[in-house]
Amino acid sequence: MKIQLKNVMFLLFIVLFLGTTTNFAKSGLNLGFNGIGGHIGYVMPEDPIDNTLDFGVQADLGNYNNQIFFTAFVDYWSKSYNTGNYEWSYSVTTLGLLGKYYFKETSGFKPYVGAGPDFIISSWESKYKGPDYGYIFDLNLSDSDSKIGIDIAAGADKKLSDNMKLYAEAKYHIGGIDQFVINVGVTYLLGKK
């Protein structure tokens, strides 16, 4: 049985997260659905896929204390292009949970670093568009896959009002189709923060 490093890291994250639940009552815990928003980003996937735009939504899931916060997100991107006699299409949907550690606020910005597990659903298809030479087998191929991955992120929030914050974030997805993403988005907070 082959054990992959990303699966070990995912299990370690879950064990550490569950191990802290006994201290939640003492920590100023505020878990729940605290906000929702959307974002747009620029994705740089691994070769041979060209860069493209991604779109997504995120939910503020609250905090463990004044420095550790949780966000759930869904990202989607797709890309199609031609190479020779083939047309290629890729699409990726990522569902993830990000734990964020916030540093001291400076000049109205709250910088953070974060990490967390994600679930990646990807698919690709290649269609033969070249001349017909009378092949007896299908030259069109497709496949889909789902994997557990890990996100590593760094970013900053800026409060626009009591119930609205702007954020910019750089995130690297490891697992499935590895990708580097730069997102900009807004989150509407349900209640004063």
C-alpha cells in the first residue's frame, strides 16, 4: 500500500483540529456561519494547462480565538485550447477548508497565513479535430478524478465597513492538478465584527 505525503498531512490536520476541541469552551470560540462572499482570481495550473480565471464563493465559519479563523470555499475554473489536431478541455472544482492565523493589524490591513485540506474534482477531455484517415478506434478521450489535497495561503483583509471586508490572497493547491491562485474578493459578515 502506497502512502502519499498529502494524505498523511490531511490526517494530521484533522487529528490536530479534533484534539483542540476540548479547549473550545475556554478559548472564546465562535464557530458557525458568520459570513458569505465571492471572489475572482487568476489561476496558474501545472503544465501543460495555460493560465486562466477562476471564480468562487467563501463562507466565514468563525474563529477559535482572536488570531485563528476558519473559512470554507469553493473555487471553479476551466480552460480549453487547441494543440495540433486536438482540442483540449480541463475543468477543476475545489472545495476546501482554510484555517487562518492573523498577525497584528497594520495600516488597516490584517495579514494572515493559512493552511487546510481540500477536495479537488477535475476532468479533462481531448477531441480529435484532424483529418479523417478511417481510424477504427476512437481518438476522443476523457477522464475525471477526485483527490484530497492541501492548500497553503497568505493574504490580508481590509475592513470596508462593520459588515463588509475586502481580501486578497495567494494560495497554492497541492493535489490533483497543482495550481497557484491569486484571489481578490469580498465577504459580507452576518453581524458586527
